[in-house]
Amino acid sequence: MSNWEVISASVVGDSHKESKLPCQDAIAIKENQKWTAVVVCDGAGTAKKADEGAQFFSSRFSEVLIN
């Protein structure tokens, strides 16, 4: 495994606050003995469940990259 340390943060923007939308950013990090995959997604603000889509895609795509 790597010796990397990862720190991430997301902030809900003003338009999301006004529209009462959740943060739609997502990050997933997966690693194996040879590779580390970092996938960052920015959900489409106008799409229903964009936050869930960003979480799903980042998690699933990082798994596909590593396996």
C-alpha cells in the first residue's frame, strides 16, 4: 500500500443553499499493491439525485480502475 495521505473537502455553493440542494461533490479513493485511483465527481446541479449519482459513479469507477 502507498504512503499517501489524502484530505478532501467540499463546500455547498450559494446557489445550492438558495435552492436547498445538498452538496453534490464526491471523491473515492481505492488502491491495490500497484495502483492508487482517485476519482472526483461534481454532480450536475439541475439533475435530481445528482449527489447520489456522483457518489455512486466515483465509488464504482474507482473500483473498476483498480480491479
